[in-house]
Amino acid sequence: MARFLITMHMPTANPNHRGHQITADHPAETLDEFCEELNSNAFLIVRQYYYVTDRRGSGPLGWQDRGDLIINTDHVGKVALFYGTGENVNSQ
């Protein structure tokens, strides 16, 4: 399982953000495996995560599991392994 940063080729809900990005875990272990999944399926189920900052309320800061998400692979613009907050979450 690896964490990926997925940039979607679609508008965002917030006009102040230029790109619609999803941080998600998927059973694929490499970028090549994830690419194969994208090319073989119309939809993928991923586990979505948000990074909660002090701007988003008074709850705890850090990664928040947002549950499963189905993405339409026709709208994926680009994908990278996620390295996030300075630590490689994929090496855990």
C-alpha cells in the first residue's frame, strides 16, 4: 500500500484553489502499479486523507482519515507518490 497525490483534471469546489488534488492510499505499492490500475479501470476506490491545519477548526492537527472515495480515472490528470510533510509515508 502506498500514498499518492492525485491531481484531477476538473475544477475545484473552492475558486481560490487552482487544482483539485486528492491525497489517498491505494493497495498499489509503486507508481507503475498505480498506473496499471488507472489504465485498467474506469473507477478506483482509494482511501482519502486530509491534512487538518489550525485554519480548519479547533480539532486535532494532522492527517484525518476521510474514508473511501471512488475516483473516475478519466479525470485523473497526474499522479505522484506522496511525500507530504517532509517524511516519506510510503516507507512505513
